Amino acid sequence: MPVTIRDVAKEAGVSTSTVSKVLNNWSSISPGTCDRVHEAIKKLHYTPNARAVSFAKGASHNILFLSSLKKEEAYRNPHMFDILCGVRRTLADNGYTLMLTDLPDTPGPQEYLTGLIVNGIADGILIHGSCSFPQLARLLTENRFPHIHIGHPGPGSRMCWIDTNNGLAGQFAAQHMLECGYEKVAFIGERKTDHISTQRLNGFLGGMYDYGYRIPDEYIRYTDSTREDACRQTHQLLSLPVPPRAIICENNMLALGVVKALREKQLHIPDETAFLTFDSYPYSSIIDPIPTVIDIDVYDLGVQAAEMLLRKLKNPSLLVQTYTTLPVLRQGQSTAPIH
Amino acid sequence: MPVTIRDVAKEAGVSTSTVSKVLNNWSSISPGTCDRVHEAIKKLHYTPNARAVSFAKGASHNILFLSSLKKEEAYRNPHMFDILCGVRRTLADNGYTLMLTDLPDTPGPQEYLTGLIVNGIADGILIHGSCSFPQLARLLTENRFPHIHIGHPGPGSRMCWIDTNNGLAGQFAAQHMLECGYEKVAFIGERKTDHISTQRLNGFLGGMYDYGYRIPDEYIRYTDSTREDACRQTHQLLSLPVPPRAIICENNMLALGVVKALREKQLHIPDETAFLTFDSYPYSSIIDPIPTVIDIDVYDLGVQAAEMLLRKLKNPSLLVQTYTTLPVLRQGQSTAPIH
DNA sequence: CTGAAAGCGCTTACAG
DNA sequence: CTGAAAGCGCTTACAG
């Protein structure tokens, strides 16, 4: 019932090989033949059967995106879906489709993933860090399956990966604070074990150090990641013999607590005490005053991950291990130059 | 290089047809043969080529999910991705893959979508309301392509659709308020033109009416959907000769404004004025006090949409047009029974 | 219960 | 520049 390449060949008065060549832009086809085939295609509303094409070509032109897709994941981790959208954009622009999957807990993630790799449903895979597991690197490299791991996979991994540059984001924060004229800057982070928080803190300390400033230990605070704790820690900072002139909050939730404390102390923001936070999500739009933010474009992270993977498809030996996606400063009203 | 059905057949000493039948659980195969084939499969680590299977069977066992996937969509509309996760769960449980796509703006969405439908890359499609366009219904029904539209497609549509029951959510709100003993209940909604807000409002009014209460016009407020406007409208409500005992906020942002106004008036929540909001996302976790919420499980909406579609695949004539996914009340501290 | 054979709709050396 | 033919790896009537 559906129109095939044979119908087109008959209509155009050529062989199916020729139609196929026209479809695949072979240079050997004469302009006249090319036109006739295209007319026949248009006349018959022919669309190549995607299943047959990928079967005959031995390639799916499809990419797997592996990530955690649990209930309410979208609220806990919207960044991942922003990455996904960036991936999808790049793939679509390059004629690739995107298939979304997660790891089952029952039959063992390894077997499942190996099946997906071996059965040829996709030409490559993007793995979000939320879905990593110990044997993943071995599985991918042994099968020589083109992949990019989104997020640093830990030291010494042979996987290909890309990640955002959180250390640089910390440096940007330091630089902005110094440009405003704030020299006494405190940092309120998450738990001491949190990776991203640590990277940002180290970037910040390094950035300050580069300009000749050393941050005293009592200016560095760890929290249990709640508003209340951030508020409490801020009060402690403000009670120091030499309180900070500005505070860096590692995330939006902490910023809410910092603002609360500053209000309670009736300190003017930013004239008396300034602050800055990372990420504009999820609360920056409702924090008053509008916070200055060091933001990371994770959509772009997705775009770049997909580009890397497509490059690897053409050149499988390519080793990609890179920090990418630069942070961006969004000036708000919570910092301002001292004059 | 990769192991095929022929290798398995040779190893097991049977024909490829027999291997295929074992793979597809044909009942005619003798237990002994079946075992030998399975052993060969295990020994050779055979995995069927997914591309070949779908080509030979003439079905992809793949479902398209069509939705808006623009940059920062994940922050603006995380609900959609929660739906997506529900869809993915159901499809995976039933042996289907999920392909994610959006509509391009350049070559015309119709041509693009028709191409996807005709080229056989998927057996059916789920369309999120964010991606609807005028000729969509005609396109799908003319091609007889199995589909479910997530979200009401407007009156008189011949499409299959499912949606959340926002009217019922409004009724639940009314019922809860009355159960607490609040009779004078106001409603702060979005713009008058907002569909969801209107449905919830109508459900609320109907629910109150069913119990014999009629809400006066001045208790119904429309806003520009900002905190500030919600705060302003709340002040106006509180200045009425007979102020409301409780307020229903159509979304979290409005609830923030309402709380601000109640604080400014130094009214105790819920002893003097109670409130309730719809959706626990995005701010309910940071609203103080913890709000009572009428929540809708949109992950479940995805689950149900996928189930409907799979049912339609087996029975193409099935017409699905239904409100589903019941609202759930989550008791917080912003309402409490009067004693 | 099993197998030989045709076929799914394309692509791609190869020959001319 | 074009076409006949083999093949991609399965499935499925059909015959036995």
C-alpha cells in the first residue's frame, strides 16, 4: 500500500538503484535524471521507509540518551532536561533522532545496556551522570561503543566525558566580588562532601588568591543545604569581629537563607552587605533583591555533548575529556561597585 | 562480525526459521529444540539486530513523544518532563522505545510531522499540548496514525486525548475548605483567559454551589500572575466589609503573594485566615507555613497516556477522549479545621 | 514439529 | 552516467 522506491523508479522510468542514488545525492547522476526522479517523488508523495534505510545502511542515525527518569525527577533535576533539549536540538540539526532511556533496577543495568549497545538500535550514547554505574566505563570501551559521559566520571576513567566548569564559575565569582571592591568575602556552601560545591569553593579561593587575597577559614561555611542553616551561618558570619562585606551562596536555597539573615540584621543589600549566588534556578526569580548570579548554560552543555558524540561517530578514536560550557555572570541588585 | 541468527542456527543444528520461532515464542516448538536454541544463544551471546527485526516485522515498537523542547523549557514547564518520564516507564514496561522530538519552525511543522508518520519510524505518537497546531487533528486522522493528545485539544476535535481533571481539582479545593469549616472562601486566579485557572475556578464554584454556598463576585480575583498583584488583591479582599476566611490560590506564585499580604496584615495562618494552593511545584517547599496543596500527579498522566496509546495500537478504532488523573489533597499547615 | 524459500525496502559494489 | 543483482538479518506463509 505505501509507495516504495520501486513505484518511484517505474514512474520516473529509471531503475531503483538510480532512485536510491538520487536520494543519497550521488554525484554521478545526470541533472536530467535527477529532476525526473524528484518529480516522481513529489508526484507520488514518496517518503523513504526509515526502517528499511537504517537496516540496509547498517546504521540507525539514532542516539540514545541515558539518564534517570524517575517520578518527579523533572522537579528535582530540571537541569538534566535542559541538557536533553540541547542534545535534541543538535541531533535534529544533523539528521539524527534521539531515544530516551533509563536503567532498569531489576534485570541488572549492565545486561540491559549491553543489549541496547549490541542490538544496533543506536549509533552512540550520551550518558548523564545521574545514571552512571561502576562497570559502565569498561562496558563502553570493551564494546567500542561511541559515547560521551555528561559530567566528570571520576579520576582515571577511560570514558569520554564533558562537564561544566564549576571551578571557573568560582573564579568568576571571586573576580566579580573584587571588581565590585569587596575584599572580605565569605562562602556558604553545601555539605563538605558535595562535589559541585567543593569545585566552586576551590575556584573561588583560587581566584581570590590570584589577586593576592587569602580567605580566612571562618569565612568558609558548610551547611546541610537548608535555608535555616544558611540563615544561621550568616548570623554567625555577621557576628565575627570582622564580618564579611559580601557572601557567596553556593545555591539558590542558601541564598534565601542569607537574605533572611541580612533582613533580620537590617543590613542593606548591597550597600552594607552584598551577596551573589550560583545558578538562576529555581528561586532566583523570587529572591528580593534580584540576585547577581553566576549561571551555567546547561542547554549548551547538551549541545556540545551531542556535537562531540557526532564527531566521535566519524572518528571513533577521538578521546574527549574536557571541561566546557563557560559560566556567565548575570548582574543583579545584590552586588554593586563600591564608590 | 556480529553474531546473527544463522550462527545460532548452525550452533544449535536447526534452521534459522526455527531460531526465529524460538525467539518469538511460537508454541509449536518442541521443548528440546527450544532448549538447544537457547543454549546456543547464550553460548554465542546472541542479541537480535533490532533494525532487522523492525524491518522484517514492519513495526518499529517505537513511540514518538512530540513536545516543545526549547531552551529552558525544563524550567518553565517541568510538568511536561514528568509526564514524559511516566510515558517512558510504561513504554519500557511494554517493550517499546521512546523517541523524543519537537516541531521545527522553518520547513513547516506539517511537512515534518507527516514525514515522521509516513516513514514508519514509530508506531504511534503522543503529542503534548505545548506542541499542538491547527491542522494537527486532520493530519493524524487522515493518516490514521495512532495518537494521544495530552491535554484537551479544544472543543469538537476528532483527536484522541486525555487530560487532567482541573475542574475536579477545584471541587476538591471547595470540599476541603468546607470540611475545615470555612464558608467564606475567595479565589485568586491567573488572567481571566487562562484555561487551567478557569477550570479550577469553575470546579471550585460548582463544588461550593453543590453544598449550597454561592461565592460573591468580589471574592473572585484575577491577576497578572505576579506575586505583587496577588499581594495587592489579597489586601483588597481583606479590606472588604466581609473579608474571606480562606483563600484559594491558583498557583504557587500567587500563594507567595497571598502569604506576604497576610503577614503584612499580621493575620495568623490558618487561625485567622487560611489558604490553599494548587500544585506543589515550584515553590510549595519554601512557602512558610507549608501550604495545603491540591496536587495533580502528572507522571501518572504520562503513564495513562502511554497505556491508552498502546491499547489503541491493538485496537485502532478505539476513541479515547477522557479526563483522567485524579487530584490529590496534601494537607499542610495553611488550613485546619475550625473547632 | 521443522525447514526451504520468499520477502520486507532499501543500498552498494560491480559491470557496462 | 545507469542498471542488474546480491545482500542487509530477520519473519512468515507454506509445504512436509
